[in-house]
Amino acid sequence: MNVPFVDLNIQYKLLKKDIDAAIQSVIDRTAFIKGEEVEEFEKNFAKQYGVNHCIGVANGTDALYIAMKMLGIGPEDEVITVSNSWISTSETIVQTGAKPVFVDIDEFSTIDVSKIEEKINENTIAIIPVHLYGQPADIKAIAKIAEKHKLYLIEDCAQSHFAEFEGQKVGTFGDIATFSFYPGKNLGAYGDAGAIITNDDDLATKMRMYANHGALKKHVHLIDGINSRLDTIQAAILKVKLPYIYQWNEMRLKNARYYDDILEGIGDIIIPPVRENVTHIYHVYSIRTKHRDALMKHLNENGIGTAIHYPVALPFMETYSNLNHKTEDFPRAAKFQHEILSLPMYPELKIEMMNYVAEVIKQFFNKL
Ligand SMILES: Cc1ncc(COP(=O)(O)O)c(C=O)c1O
């Protein structure tokens, strides 16, 4: 049996008629840039989040960069973030001229709240937690720390569309939240796409302007900006897909519970721990084992797709060698990077496929 890591074709087949029509309509009107679908998707997305503003941008990386730039973050500033994430979270801090200050992860692979305050000094300006794998970070506690020290709070929601912490959607706890609609994300476009949400009117205007060459009106450039607009074809596709996101997230959750049941107790496997009072949306189902590399090879040889999110924790990336981080500084991230393994996870994953994954994992541990 073959179990791909993700299968994006299933949803396309399901929505083919609507998606094809949406794309064709943009082409028929040659509304490629700033077509009406962009504004419609922004409105729908903001409404689903219960926030005042959504600004569509070119991707989730730009979303972070634009947010930081318009908060005035730059050289001399320090921005606190988590040590396990995709590089976008920290590379954008560096792009602004600020310094990324990493904090170790907790058992849920999100920022360890107990270690944030020791990193705050007079140069600290913001905190960027990541709701990694679709699991909310301890966002209420983080928001309290941000408030106490008067720091900006930017939530990186690239992997956590519509996840909740104590019944409140993550992305609504801070000043700004950023999203990626990279194709494999829970809400994915058919190319690069991203968005920013906020309740702050002034910030929303600035971010919209910055993402559009510093202009709100054609040829009136109030500041130097960048070109980071949400492509109309991507907006049209996202608009078709948005109403299904809750259903898809629930299907992922159901699959995760099934995996939990059948994987529990096999070898030294640690099934992904879940924080209390959160709705995890399982963008990634990441187990841990001391035999990660050999197990990954065995799964791949048996037709099962896997991935590692992420094999090198951010502080240990070559690009941050100038910061002289040592493994002892981030003990949990240093350990987890060798143990984490992401199994196939998507809404339409079948029970037989998950049973096969568990069977192949059992086989591996029986032979050890
Ligand atoms: C946590 C995190 N932040 C930011 C990004 C950047 O998003 P994009 O790939 O759309 O630029 C990603 C996407 O891969 C991500 O996973």
C-alpha cells in the first residue's frame, strides 16, 4: 500500500467544478491583480475570525515581515521567538534589522513560557510565538507577559488556521496574526499566498499600504513599500475552500485520535501530547522516537511518506552561527530535533492507511 505524506488532489477533485469556475472567471475578466476576489476573501476571512481587518499578502513570510516593519521594528531591537519553527519566523526578524532571541520549546513543541522573561531586556520589542503543528502555544500566559513588559505580540498562525485556546481562536490574542496559505497548509492555495489579521485600524492601513508599494491610491506613494499582494487567482481558490475548513480540521482531529489509539504503546513511540483546553488542528502529526532515522527509512521503504518538522532547530542553523548558540542553551529543541517524525496527515486519510502505518511501525520495532 502507498500512503502519501499529503494528498492535495482529493480536495481538488471534490471542489473541481467550483475551483475551475473561480479560476476561469478571473481569467475571463483578466482581473489578475487586485481583482474583486481578493477583497471578498479578505472580508470572509476577517469575518470568520471576528476581527476588523484582513490584509491578503503574497505569502506567510511576507506577512511576518510586513507586520514587524509596520510596528516599527528595526535595528537595535530584539524579538523573542521560539526555537522550533520554519525559518520564516526568524529570517524575517533579521530582515528588519532586529536580532532574533530564541527561547527553548516546551513538551508541546511551542515556546516555553517559563523561559521567556529571562530573555527580556531594554531592547526587547516583541514576542512571536508559533502555534506549531496546529497546536496553540500557551497564548494567554504569553499575552500576559507581553502586556506586563509592553511588548508587541505577533502570532505566527501559518500552521494553525482556526485552532482555539480555551474557546478563543488563536490569532486574536495579540496585536497582529499572520497566516500562510502554502498549498499543504490546512487552508491551502494553489501557489504562494498569505494574510495578516488585526483589530487595529491604523496598523491595518499601514500594512495594506506597505504591501502595495507604500500606496493606498495609485501613484500616491506615501512610504517606500514592497510588492506583496495576494494574487487574485489564489484569492478565488481560497474563497471556494474557506467554508470547508472547519470540516477539514475536524477530519484531521478524528484521524489524530485514531493514530493516538493505534500507536500508543508501540516501541518507544511518544504520541503527540496535547495541551488542555485547546483545539489542535493537526496541520502536522509529529511523533517522537529515539530510532527516528531508521524508522523513517523503514516507513519510506514501505511506501509511507514522512517528513521532519524540523530537522535542525532554528538556533543551530548555520545562518545563526554568529549568535554562538550551544545545545545546552536549548536542551529540549536540541533533543527533539533528532526524535521528531511527522506521519501522513490530511483530512481524507483512510482508516486502512493509518492501520497500515501502525502495522509497518510495529514491524520495525519487532525487528529491533
Ligand atoms: C510557522 C511558519 N511560519 C511562516 C511560514 C511562511 O509561510 P510561507 O511559506 O507562505 O511564506 C510557514 C510556512 O511554511 C510556517 O510554517
